[in-house]
Amino acid sequence: MELTHEKPPTMLSHGKLPYPRGTLVTDVETERTGELQGVIEERTKDGDRVVSRTAFIRPRGGGVEWEAPLTRIRPADGNG
């Protein structure tokens, strides 16, 4: 019989911003730069453990927002 590992139930919520909203940041993996819009955290329902933190970034001047793990985000050169 094959064992399966089910993911524990989680919930999403707004997370704490590492920099003020609108700060120009760089996604270090893709080298894209944009303004930080927000952070969403995924947490386990039991134990309230953080599973992931995702940053939402919008190109300066508008455009399509993208998301990246918070660990890939750094202030853009000349910021912070």
C-alpha cells in the first residue's frame, strides 16, 4: 500500500511588509524591478506555523503585477 502525505489545512492572510508599500524592490531571481504592493502568508490552521510568504510586485508606472517568494525580494539599488 502506498503512503500519501497530505498537506495540513492552511489559511491565507495579509503578512507584515518587509519594506513600506510602494518601495522599489528587485526580484533577485528574475532581476525584475517593481513596487512592493503586499505580502500574503500561508499558515497552518493548527499551530499557526508559516508555510510560505509571497510578495506581490507591480512594475513602476503600472502593468501586470507578479508574485515572488519573499526570500527573493531585495530593495532596488539606491533604496533602503
